[in-house]
Amino acid sequence: MIFAEMYEPRLDEILELLKKNVNHGSRVFLQLPEGLKKKAQIIVEGIEKKGYEVVVDIEPCFGACDVPVARAKVEGCDVVLHLGHTPILELDSQIKEMHGIKVVYYPVHAIVDLTPLLERAAGLLERGSKVSVATTIQFHHVLESITEELKKQGFTPLIGKSARTGLEGVVLGCDYAAMKKMDGEVMSHLFIAGGEFHVKGAIREVNKSIVHINPERNEVKLIGKEEREKIMRREMLLVEKFKEAEKIGILTSTKLGQRFGDPFKVKRAVEKLGKKCFVLSGDLISREKLEGLDVDFYIILACPRLEEDTTIFSAPAIAWGTLVKHLKITGID
Ligand code: SF4
């Protein structure tokens, strides 16, 4: 099954959602993830026919952490229609209270039959064991049928809750609470996600083995100790580089849901280690924007997964959460 067929937003559902949440004649700021931008025109035409005005946001969209409230307001929009994700709870209430603009979320669920992949995955799980089941929002709707099938096969499936979305069994690239809560209880994790991004994050967060169902590639893989050790070695190397560094850039993002800590608390704590610190702020963080800065190490308070993107940083970079996992730094709550 190819990607384009797997994620198909339904115009009738989008229109129904707008009808319930948005006044007729409102101006809508439409935000879509990169993979869905090719559907933008068809969605716009459908919405406009119902009497709304639509502006399409062409900036990259990273998730529900990245809701373009400011741009929507400049364009005179009454509402942001965000396709592809569900709300991040603390962020959604903050947007309503502080920015006075409504965000309507339409998660795009994958059209997929996971039965053959689940059969292969079950063969990699220990017979009759307790298994945690987790996924990304795109496959959340199949969670129930998967747990039912696992029960029929004699497993005990367990599902934890996401910290940022409050949804059962859902993970984000920065929120593996659903899996972590179950890690002590289960033999392994069954994880359904397209691509490698989410599973790479999961490896770092749990200790048990992961059976990864990747519906986009029609693949099932068992991931264990070796992959985890490789990641741990990389993290330890970064911690050693931090110890040697003198000029630290503390990098924050103005994206509302990508703010993982108070930069000045971090600055004060790191300065106690004898380092010079500069607080740096950007929206989309890129190599060009960092060029020319005299910094020999970055601490990331923006999206923590940026630390894996070697194309962005010319100096070593680590997420604050990763650093404090390995190094005791005092003076921070
Ligand atoms: S991992 Fe990064 S991009 Fe994904 S939801 Fe978290 S902050 Fe946003």
C-alpha cells in the first residue's frame, strides 16, 4: 500500500467538523502536514463551496506542537483548521486563553488492514505474555481491534496513556508516557507507526524489546538491546562534549508546543558549572540561522528530537532532557 492512499482526509468529515465548530462565513487558516499538502486545493474548494474563506499555511508543519496562531491572526482568520493531529492538551487551553483563536483538529487516520502484519508481529512476541500496545495518532483507531486480536491469541495487552494528548496508547516523538508507564509490567511493546522517527524515540525511552509494525513499508521488526546501546553511546559522547564545551547556546523555539523548559533557569544552572551561556530563540531552527554564532555546544529546549538532526548543527547539540538524564545538574526544579 502506498503512502498517498494510506492517508486520505475525508472532505465530508472536515465539513461536518467545521459546521459544528465554526460560524458560517468565517475565515479559516488551513494547516496541513507536508505529506497532505497535495490535497490542499481540493480541500479548499470543498470548504469554500460551503461559504467559508480559506488561507492555506505553506510553512512546514511539525505537529500539534506547531499551531500557527500568529500567522492566522495576521491573515485575519477566525479559526485554525489543523489536519493530521489531535490537540496537545496544555497547549490547546493556552491558545484559547492567551491568543483568543480557536483551533479545530482533524486527525487523518490511515486506511489500512493490519491483520497480516499483526500475525507476523505475534510470532515475535513471547507466547501468552503481557504486551504493551502503542501507536501514533494515524493508527489510533485500530488499537481496539488489535488488542482484541491479541487477547484471542492468548496475550494480555496493556495500554498506557499519553501525557501530552491524554489519549490511550498514543505516543508523540516527545511523549512516550503511554509506553513508559507499562515498561515495568510487560515483556515487550507492540508499536505501530509509519516511518522510523517514532520508533527511534521509543527505543530511548523504554527498556523492553519493541516489535515494530511499520504499515507504510509493510514491515515487522524486532528491536532490542543493540539499537538501544548504539543510541546510549551517542548520548554519552554528547555528554562528554558538553563537559568540555565553554560557550553554550541555549536554544528555544517560539513554536508554542516546543518549549521544554525555562531558558533562564537552565542558563543559571549551567553557568554554575563554569560555562558561558547565551539564550537563543528562533521559530524554525535551521543551520543558516545558527551560522556566525560563536557557540561550541547547544542545549536544546525546543523540540527534543532536533538533537538527532545532524544537518542543523555545526557544533554538538543535545536536548536538555537527554543531558539531565545522564548528568546531575543542580538548581533546576
Ligand atoms: S517530537 Fe517535536 S515535532 Fe513532534 S510533537 Fe514533540 S515537539 Fe512536536
